[in-house]
Amino acid sequence: MKRAYAGIATILLPAFLFFAAVSYGQSSPEREIILSWQALNFFPANYKGKPLATPFSPVRIGAELIENGRFVDISQYSIVWKLDNKLLKSGVGLKETSFRVQKTAGDFHIIQVVMEKDGTKIDSSMLIPVSSQTIVVDIPHPGNTIKSNTENPVQAVPYFFNIRSLRDISFYWQVNDRKEGGGSNNTLLLKTGTPQTNDQKVIEITASAQNNENPLEFAKSKVWLNVR
């Protein structure tokens, strides 16, 4: 799935790769379960970090069994998944499942898995931290310094919102005490004059983003520009 994205990134993509997580359990060094998780939300294509699990995000989880350094075929294993000590799903060979984040930022979910075959059980668990949706105000100028009497594009870049496209987000701008625009455009064209006082040499910009489908998904960021 690809979405057009104006400005800093040309495409928004969901995460497609599992990311390994540290697992805990009663696994022996010769035989262990490797757990991984993947948050299915949106972020700029040039983002190189791990997509974070945020409130309301779908999360896909997976498990692999390794014995003596080799992957084991678990298609015949009975596999039970638990989320926060409650049954999530179970089945034979069920090496992947998913859930939707139900907790707030700063909290975490606990994933547990138990594999059993021929009376032998092995289990493992991991924590998935819940983070906040966020927005970054991008200023393509070194030291956040811009020239007087110029027009400068400023972009609000959202991360980890649960959206289909940028059209699902409303952006709001405030320059010092003055509100500017709003709507689906994530770019503000900032016009600067000639500063007459020291206070006028600093511009405070506040950008906000809100998911139109879920107003609880909201983020705000603030930056200061120096006018020279």
C-alpha cells in the first residue's frame, strides 16, 4: 500500500518487516522462541527507525522456534497466544497473530506464547511499549535561522498515526499569537518582514495534527526560528 506524501517524504508506507524483540521465558540455550512485532501505522518513507506502537495501532506478532541454531518447523505445534495474561488466540501452527493497542502512551502490553508438541512445552514473552503519535516541524535551514523579507516553507511531518492517507489528518498552525490556515495541507508558507525589535527576531511556530477519524489521535510540536 502506498500513499502520496507532500514535502519531506514522497511516500508513506506501512511497516512490512518484523522487528525482533527480546523474549523471556523458560527456554533453554539449545531451544528458544524468538518473538517479533510489527506496528501497522504510517510514517515517512525516509524514516529509518522502528515504527512505534501507538494507541489504536494494529500490531502483528510472530514467533519462531530455534533449536541448536536452526529454525524448527512448528506447523504441527499447538500454539497459544496471550495478551496481558488473557487468551488472544490459539491454534495448530499459529506462528502469527495480531491485536490492536488498547492502552495509552507510556504503558505497555505483555505478549506471551506457549508452544506444545508431544507433551513438551516451551514458552516465551515480551513487552511491547506504547508510544505517542508525534509530529515533527521540519525547518530546512541550519540552526533554524531564516532571512528577513523572504518566504519559507515549513512542514509538519506526522509519525505513527493510524490513517489511510494524509487527507485523514487536519493540520493547525500558530505563528506567535496568530493562527494560520488549517486543513489537510501539512505545509505552511512563512513570510518574514524586517525585524524592528529583538522580540521580532524570534518567531514561535506551533503545529498540531489530529486524525479526522479519531480525534483522540492528536499531536503538537513547537519550534522557534531566528530571523536575520
